[in-house]
Amino acid sequence: MVWAESIVVLVVVAVVTRKVLGLSGPSPAPHFPPADVRRRLSRLVTLEVEAQSAILAISLNDAMEEHETGQPELAWNTLHLMTSAQWVRQAEMLGVLLNAVTRHLPLTRMSVPTRSLVPEFFKSEAMRGYLVLHDTAEQFLFRGKPRFSLHVRALDQALLRLTTDFLESQPDPLSLLDDDLWSRLDHDFHDFDLLSKETVLTVRGVIASLPANALDSFAAEILPALRHAVRSFDEYRES
């Protein structure tokens, strides 16, 4: 019987040794239910857009302070080298998010909640005329997905209009001496920030409405557009 007990001891020691040395093969990846994946993905989108908006706001405020303290050259450099570059970067990221929403909208199984772009909430001249046309078109759509699709296109076009207005309003350094121009830039940013928040809500609505087997596809499309989302979706799910 001594030999039998010795064999049992040897087997136990061998199993423990394999586990300690990592010789038992990779551990299975943790499983996350769809609700947890949706929550993680929504949180990542929200935090990244908020971070980008904060960077843009700080950069524009710096340029405005340099203008107010009589430093037009510094204001010009900050606006062109930092603020405008950050604005374009954020606009491109939001465009990728909205394109992904458009491509995955047919896969949604639940009614996606649709919001309206209320003209009274916006300040820029670039948005006021556009929203009048958008409101007129929206009145003829009552069904969920077509109305939501129109909302996504409206966001995309509004972002493009504001970006164009923001960039084209700065033709030369002398133009930055005009206080009215800074008011225009401030109004553009106010509306751009509103559109960024509306985009986040739109993306979160689609994430909540997609079936579980479409979440990976949606995530794989939007993660590369998020500046800090450099990991693959598998790594993200395990974090």
C-alpha cells in the first residue's frame, strides 16, 4: 500500500507543479454577459469624447486669454497649431462613430430612441439656418429607424458645417483682433460640444439596441477611432 500512497503523492505534486509553473495551458478568457459588454463599451465612448472635448475647451480658452491680454501672435499660434488641430481630430472621431451607427442601424432589434436637435439650444449662425431645414424634414418622418437615420445624418452634416465655419473664420492673424470673431468661435464651440454630446447619446442608444452577436462588429469598428482605445476588443473585454 506504501507504493500506492507514493503514486498519489507524486500525482498531486505533479499537478501542483504544473499549475505553479504555468504548464497547464492558458486559462480560459473570462466571460462577460452582453449587458456588461454594452456597459463597458458605452463607458469607453463617453469617457473618450468627454476627454477630447475637455482638451478642445482648454485650448480654445488659452487662445482667448492670449487675445484678451494683448498677445495676438500667441493667440493665433494656439488657435491654429492646437485648437484647430484638436477640433479636426475630434470631428473625425465623431464622424467614424456616426458612420458605424449608420452601418449597424439595420441590425438593431429594438426601437432606438430618437432625439431632436432643438434650435433654441444652439448659438452659432452656421447651425441656425441648417436646423430650420432639418426640422422641416423631420416632421414628415414618424417611424423609428427612418427618423433615427435622419437624426444621424443631421448630426454628421452639422458637425461638418461647424468645422468648416470654425476653420474658415480664421483667414489671417489680423482677423483675430476682432472681438466679434472670438464670439463667433465661442458660439461654434458651444454648438460643437452639444453635437458631441448628442453623438455620444446616439452611439449609446445603438449599443443598447444591437443584438449580442453584433456587438463585437460594432466595437471593432469604433475602437480604432478612439485615441486611447489601442487594444483589441478581446483585450478590452478582459480588462
